[in-house]
Amino acid sequence: MRLPTWFDNRKRWVWEGLFFVVLFVLMSLNSWNRLTTVNDFGRALIYFLLLYGQAQFHRFVLFPFLFNQQVRRYIVLTTLCLLAGSLVVYTANYWLYPEFYNRQDWREIGLFHLATCTVSLIAIMALFLIQRFYQQQQERHADQLLLQEVQMKFLHAQLNPHFFFNTLNNLYGISLHQPNRMPDLLMQLSKLMRYQVDSSRRSWVSLLQEVEFITSYISLERERVGNRCQIDYSYPTDPCMLQGYQLAPLLLIPLVENAFKHGTGDIQGCFVLISLTLTGDTLTLNVENSVPARRKATVTSTGLGLQNTRQRLEILYAGKHQLRIEQPPGRYKTELIVQLIPLSHAQSITLPAH
């Protein structure tokens, strides 16, 4: 929550001063206090300064007792302050307007000054409390943003080595049986890692960049699994449409990577089906993979990738995403629906040139 501009520290004093100027004018219009001479103006100004001074004394000296949970002391001191302030104002005005005060009942005049001091005090405190409320809300919001930023950096730091480890683990099998393919595969892997490093310095990337990264990763996996596994991948091909939206970097890859990790291997007849669609500002990722019985028993998983994705979605897309997971016999299905932010609504994001 942003602090309203008319309640920042500098403008607050303007509002307080304006209130007392209005009070000053109203007092001046009173039948016994008209601004007819310079002396009348000076006496009215003194009255105004007394009211303003006692209100500021209350705020800076007494009000901290209330915030320090010393309520009883605050009530007692506030009562004494109002009585003392009323007495000071009464004495000052008796000296300023002796001809008037000699004709009036001191109890009525004293009660009037007590009410005036109380009203001025309430007005100052109201402005102060409203400003304090908005400041606390703003500080709480800033703390939440800072916490989210720390969490996101931690999650990103987790994701990068997790992805790298899994990819190297997959390439290890190829290096044993087909070492001649490794140079090309390592070159593709280096490009993927370059994108990871570049994107880790940004909060958002364009959807086009993320789709290109996923496409490159799937190409690498096609090389790894060869013909023993069916891989179907469909995605929007209009670069202008994809460039028009932004996405948190590496948000989708854990779901795709998870499908290849658990849906492929040395077993024939496995499959990985990936569909990426964009309807308006809604992105839908459907991933389905086979889960062979022997594979289910031998593959171990930390679950870090999926857990990481859930946490990032809760932070970045709270109330704007759906993540559904189904596990029918021999299959594993994941559907992620995310409401994207148009790139025109945020700063343009581009990665450094390769």
C-alpha cells in the first residue's frame, strides 16, 4: 500500500497548519475576538500558537507512552496536559482580553477553553494516526516484498544446480555408450546453461525466450533418447505473440524436465507429450509422460523441482494460476495454467547478446 501523497511527512505539516489557520479564522470571527486592529491580530495569533503548541507537546511527549503500552500513564498525563493547557490558555486570554474576561463567568470560559484544547488535540492526533497507519501498511508491504525477493533468490539458487545435475546425469549414459555424440550434446547444454545464467539476473523474461529455451531442451532430450521414446511437442510459433508477454524465468522447465526424467530411459515404448498453448493472456502447459513399472521402482527423486515450482507460483502468481497433477495407471499428467502479464505493462526485458 502506497502512502498517499497528501500524507507524507512534509505535506502533513501543511495540513496541520491549515487546520489551525481555519481555527484561527473561526476564533477571529467570534464576537469577542475580531480582527479590527493590529493588536487584535497579535492577540489572536498568540491564542492560536498556544493551542498549536499544546497539541504538538502532546504528540511528541505524551503520545509515545501510548505506543509503549503505558496506557494508564498516558491517560493520566493527557488529562493533566489538557487541564494545564486550558489553564495556560485561560490565563493568557485573561491577560489579552481583561475587559471581556471581567464580565464573564470563569467556569464557562474555562470549559470553553478546555473544549477548544481538546478539539485541537483530537485534530492533530487524527492526522498523526492516519499517517502512522499508512506508514505501517507501507512498511509491512515493503517487508513482504523484501521477503519474497529473498525467497525467490533462494528458489532460483536451488533450481539452477538441480537442472544442471539432472541434465548431466542424463548425458552420462550417452557418454558410456556413444561418446562420439558428446561434443554436440555438450555444446547444446552450454547454450542452455548460458540462458540459465542470463535469466537468473532477471525477475522476468519474455515468453518467447522461455519457449525457445524449452524447445532447445527438448531437442537435447530427443538426441539423448533417440527412437526408443515418442516425443510430441506443440507450441505457438508466432514470435510476435510470444514476445508480447512476460514470464518468470525457468518457471516451466521443471515440469518438462520431470517428464523426461521419469518417462524415459532404456525402456522401449515410452512417451512424453508436451503441449503449450496461449489463449489471450492465459498460458496452458500440459505435460504427460509414461511411467514404466520397472522405472517407477528404480528412479529416485528429491521432488525439489516440483516443490520449487509450487513455491514460485505461490509467490509470483498467487490467485492467478492452477497446477493440477494426475497419476492414472502407467501415466503422469501435469497441467499448469498461468495468467500472464503483458510485456507492455512492465519494463521491456531483453537478455544480453550471445
